[in-house]
Amino acid sequence: MNQRVGIEALAVAVPERFLSLEDLAIARGVEPAKFTAGLGGREMAVADPGEDSVALAATAVAKLLKSYAIDPNRVGMLVVGTETGVDHSKAVASYVQGLLGLPRAMRTYDTQHACYGGTAALMAASDWIAAGHAHGKAAIVVCADIARYGLRTAGEPTQGAGAVALLVSDKPDLFELDRGICGMASSHVFDFWRPLGSREAVVDGHYSINCYLEALGDAYAGYRKLALEREIVRHSEQLPSEQLSRIAYHVPFCKMAKKAHLHLRKCELKARLGRELTAEEQTAEDRAAAIAFETQVAPTLALAARIGNTYTGSLYLGLASLLHTQGASLAGKRIGMFSYGSGNSSEFFSGVVGAHASAAIAKAELDQLLASRRRVTMEEYEQVMEMNAATPPQAQPRPGTFRFVGVTDHRRRYVAG
Ligand code: HMG
């Protein structure tokens, strides 16, 4: 059965506040260029305790249903990929189902493996549909996280928060997955983790970059082999990676996507030559890689530069950025996707942009979403970071959004705006 499966609709939710990375650098006594040019960011989202993963996930799903006029009765599965859930047992998906009043005849659960959790959810949902088990229904996949490292840490400029909700179905108007063509790489490493009870992640920053790159090389090798066998890329003058119109990478900070693309090309060239590059070849490659990055990868980074790391949502913000800015010219073109979750688990896969993706993504109103945020001072940012996670400030949620308002009898309470 040649079943089409992929992303039919996409919506994004972000916290109301953001901080300029230049303001952060000045306050920390760091040259601003380190955060802007060195890490590649401009702003990062700042979530207060009322904007937890449930609130962001529910807001993104509410937006998805409303903006794309989706009948909730079409939905038979709701999976939330998150590494910053709110309970050891009760799923974020269960809160979202209740807050949105979604149908009872539905499979709901969360998936967790650091930033890979969203991709795990997407793969589970697409397999469910492709296997013929959905009986015409669609799945909602939500990637929702608060990326938090703490004040005055090396990770501080790489924080962020947000949620991306995807409608996954057999009408992939935005992005049709190349089913069965993917490469995986996983290993047990301590590059980044968050022990039970800890609000902040523990991270071995430079080691985590190496783990990411090593996983990318291995996952891409697996993908490339299958992609060549299935002839979606070919042996030719062009590298197989150059035959992908664009590549979206997991983006913990924007510069990481550049490191990733350079590394991927290096692995590919090494595999082709069967040896390391000579100094002369390396100089030529440096030039070619810089051009390839600007064309193939830079257009995926617009939202990450303004929102920061969204963990599970990061890769899908990359896809949203791309469709938002270049959706019309990319119709029918193939996009590579690399998902990385620390700890670690990773996957390289691809898909094809839908004929009407540009019109469809316009419904996500991404420019309006960014414009509706409020820039905070360093003083307000630090106040928000120091708030008690269990006692959120009592603010009225904006129309169409949800907020966590406190705990009664061990039960978390949320209100809708
Ligand atoms: P650091 O040690 O403070 O920064 O932390 P640095 O010294 O490495 O500098 C960063 C870059 O700025 C360097 O560029 C410098 O040269 C440059 P590079 O050499 O790497 O290309 N630089 C400047 N550029 C211009 N003007 C200047 C200047 N000064 C320096 N004046 C680090 C950086 C990323 C390690 C830190 O922020 C961190 O620990 N972040 C969190 C961990 C992380 O993001 N890891 C990424 C891979 S793991 C991953 O992606 C998974 C994750 O998303 C979690 C999950 O899966 O759930 C994190």
C-alpha cells in the first residue's frame, strides 16, 4: 500500500516575553558578538511558571484546531513529545485532551527522549496511519518544552520555550514524509540530562556538541544508504546532501546548524574519497560549504534566532521557518531533517513540501505571533527565572491561550483566556 503520510497543518505557541541576547550579553559582561555571531541568536523566549509545557501545548493545539478549522472528531491520537512535563505519571497529552475537550475515543500519551521526543511522536503517529490502523482519522503531535539552564551558566544564552502542534494525516498538505527512508543513531552518553527533581538541565556543553555531530554522521550515513537505494538521491557530481533542497537540523543554538552542515558534508566527502581531504581540497570545500549553508540551511533558522531552543519543537520550528519564507518556491522539493536528543537518540529523515504549503502555513500567522510578544528588561527576566514553579503569577491569559494557575489538592489547575 502506497499510503501518503505527513504533516497537514502546523501551529506554534510561544511565551509572551522575550529577552534580547544583546541585553543578556551586556549584563553578563560578555561581548554581544559572542551570543549573536558566535552562537547565532538574537532573542530568546522567557516563560513564566504559568506558561508551562501543558499551557504551551494546549495553546498550540487550540490554535491548530481554530486556524485550520479542524473538526476535533477527526482526531484519534494525541501524542506530546516533551522532556519538561509536569508530572511523573500523568501525561501532558492527558491535560491537553481535557483542556481542549477532545474526543474520548482517542489514544493519548507522552514520548520522552530529550529533544528527540517530538520526532518519536511524529514517527509513532505516521506509522499508525501508514499501518492502516487510523481508519481515516488523523493524529495530533505536540512538541512542547521549556529550555532552562539557569542564570549565569554557559547554557544561559541557549534557553528558550515554545510548542509546535502538528496535524499528522494522510493529506500531507505541508510536508509528506519519505516513509521508511531514515537513518538512526543512539548511544548512552552523559552530554545533557536533568535529574529527577531538578528544574535546570545539567550539561557538558562542548562534549554535547561532539555527541550531536557524531550522531549526525552516523544517522546520515544510514539515511544516505537507503536514499540512494530508493533513488531519491543519486550518485552524481553533486553530493547526495546537495540533492536535498534544504536541510533542517535540531537547533539548540543557531550556530549548531552550521557546525552540523559542515560536518555532514565532511563525512560525505570522506566517504566519497575514502580518505581525509588535502589542504587544497579543504580550502575549496570551505568555500563550497559556506555557500551550501547559506542556501540549504540558513532559511530554516529564522524562528530559532528569535525564540531560542525549544528542545522537542526546535526541528519543527525549522520546518515552519522554511515553509513560511520559501514555501511557494519549495513546492514539490525534498527537505532533509535531523532530529537530535541528548542522552542520546537521533534520526535523519526527509520529506517533500506540499503543493500548497505556502498558503497552508500562512494560517499559522507566525509573524503576528512574534510581533505579539513583549521584550523584557534584564531585571524582569531575572525575576521571572527566580519565580517559584508551583506558584505562578496570576495573570489573565490572552484570548485563545491557556495558563497554569496553581495546585489544589495536588491537582494542577489551568485557565483559558
Ligand atoms: P561557551 O563555552 O560559553 O562558548 O558555551 P564558546 O566559548 O564555545 O563560544 C561559542 C562560540 O562563540 C564559539 O564559536 C566562539 O568562537 C564564538 P565556534 O568556535 O564554536 O564556532 N565567540 C565569538 N564570536 C564572535 N565574537 C566574539 C566571540 N567570542 C566567542 N567576541 C555552549 C557554548 C554551546 C557550549 C553553551 O552555550 C552550552 O553549554 N549550551 C547548552 C548545550 C547545547 O546547546 N549543546 C548543543 C548540542 S546538544 C543538543 O543539541 C541537545 C539539547 O538541545 C538538549 C536536548 O536534546 O534535550 C541541548
